[in-house]
Amino acid sequence: MKSIASKTNQSMSKRERLQAAFALKEPDRTPILGGWIACPEHIMKITGATAEEYWSEPTGVSIAAYQILDTDGLVSVFVPRNRDDFRCIDNQSYAKANPGLSLEDVLAQIDELPSPETIESQFDFDAAYEKFRQSLMQTQARCGEMVWMPAQWSAGAKVSWYGSYGYENFFYVIGLYPDRAQKLMEVGGAQGRCQSRLVAKAVSEGLYPPAVLLGEDICTQRGPMISPDFLERYYAPQLRYGLEPLLGVGCRPVWHCDGDVRPMLDFLIDSGVQGFQGFQPECGMLLEEIVQRRTRDGEPLIIFGPLAVTTELPVCAPEEIFSKVKRAIEICRDNASLVIFTANTINPDVPLENILAMYEAIKS
């Protein structure tokens, strides 16, 4: 393995650095998260691994790449589906495509869903937590000093049922069958609370840091796909309920922002969200505006970001990326607790030099 990113004098461990940022204290330098490089060629160049070495152990080689880059924490380890792809899905497996269900099929399936009370009462917490704990410990052992803090997309509450029923059916249910739509939100809240309980216990046992990336892809570049009024009435109460176990142990939920999330910011914060990850500036999600917001308790937000994978990382020169990182640090100073990250996966259109510039900027 070869070293690419230079290191500066650092007084904190990676865990201590992240813990400080999550506690809204000043770390020795701005932390940086990794896990979303969706380009095996970049991983191979960083590590010096051959294609055969990478594909024989893509997770291990990827972890080594982030170690070489001196990453503080990982929210995932991205591995393509096959050698010819750089995404985790393709047009044959896309979970949000038409699943072949009629609207009548979907309504019948919703009616057959167990009640929220049944979901929670039948949740085998001990068995689920043992599996969750073992998974955390095994991957953390492979990460070494880097903090393994996998995103918990199913924690909190679920609104994106289009993944199960398809977009068209989902929107029909939301618009024409409010009783079924309400049941989906309540079921999603019960499921999300169960997952939040697992994370909360891991936080209390020191196996997971006190901040967690979660959220829902429910926005386009023009705003939410369903009305904010519906979300505030039916989804927000479930999200508040689902986040309670996390907040109870001091774990800060950080919401993933895809598209224009601005119409949702008020109820997300009121529901207990304490940070945001993204952003897409072309959608109006501007860091200098977001950092002015406060949690429902009046505290600064945690920011995971803000390097855009659409309008910045693929098209800017390395020196521009360097400047954008420095600018983000200045914007967040005294306003929000910043952890450098990207808005979404780093695809092959992002030059490796720009990834390295992002890392170098926080260590200079």
C-alpha cells in the first residue's frame, strides 16, 4: 500500500475528533467521512491494488483506501454489483421501478400489514441487537482506527414506500386512499423506532458514535414528491416517535438531503433531526443558509458535507475543490459543527485528483 494523503500534526484520535464534532466542540481539525467512492479504479490507484486483488476482496481493499486517505469515519463501504457497473443497482434491479403490482394488489397488501402495535410487540429486540452488535464489531475490527458508523436508512420512520409498491401505485395511495396512506406512515414509524432502538443501545454501549446518518429520498430538484402538508400531518409524528430512542441516549440524527429539502426543514427539525447531510446547491440547498438554522433545543446543527457530486466535484479543478472545502469550514465556523463529506456517491466522473484535494484541504 502507498501513502497519498499527507498527514499533519494531530492531537486527537479519529474517534475523539468525531466525538468532539458530534458534541458541538472544536476538534483539532475538521473530521472527514468516507465510504462513497463508487469507482473501483480510484480505489485501486489509491491502494496500488490490481484488479484481481480488488475483486477478490473489494471491501478490504476499499477500507485500506480510506485508511491511506486518513479518513476519520466510514458510513458505508461501496462495492459495485459487478465489474461493469459502478452503482449498487441497475435497470434490472432498481427497487423503485414498477414491481408488477396492480393498485388493487397494493391496497390488499397494505390491508394485510400488521398493525404498528403488533410490529413493536413482536420485535425480538435481543436477537436483533445481537446480530446488529456482531456486525458492528466485525466491521469495526477491519476498520482499525477509523470509526465504523454505517448509515441507518431504516431508522426513524419510513415514508418512501414507492420502493415496495412502485412510484405510480404509491402516489395513487397517497392521493386517493388516505386511510391506507396513514397506515403506511404508522407502520413505517413502528419499524423505524425498532431500528432506532438498536442504534440507541449500541450508542449507549460505545459501539456506535453519538450521531447517525439517516433519512428518506422523498424530494426531487423541485421539492418533495408529495405535499408538505401531508408529510407534516401523517409522517412527521411518526418520525418524531421513531427518533425518540436515539435522542434519549444523546445520539444526533443527521438527515440525508437529496434534491430540494427546504420545504421539509421546519418539521424535520421539530421532529428531532439535529443535522443535515448533502447538499445540491443547484436546488437551492445552500450551506450558508442551512447553518443558520438551529435544532429544536436551540443548538447548532451538525453538517455532513457539503461537496456536491453534481456541480462541483466532477467539474471543478483541484484548486477549486481545495478552496470550496476551506470556504465550507469558514461558513460553519461558529455556526455549525462540520464534518466534511460529499452530497452523494462519488462516481467515475469525479477525477481522483479532486478527491485527493478534498482530503488535502482539511489537513493543510
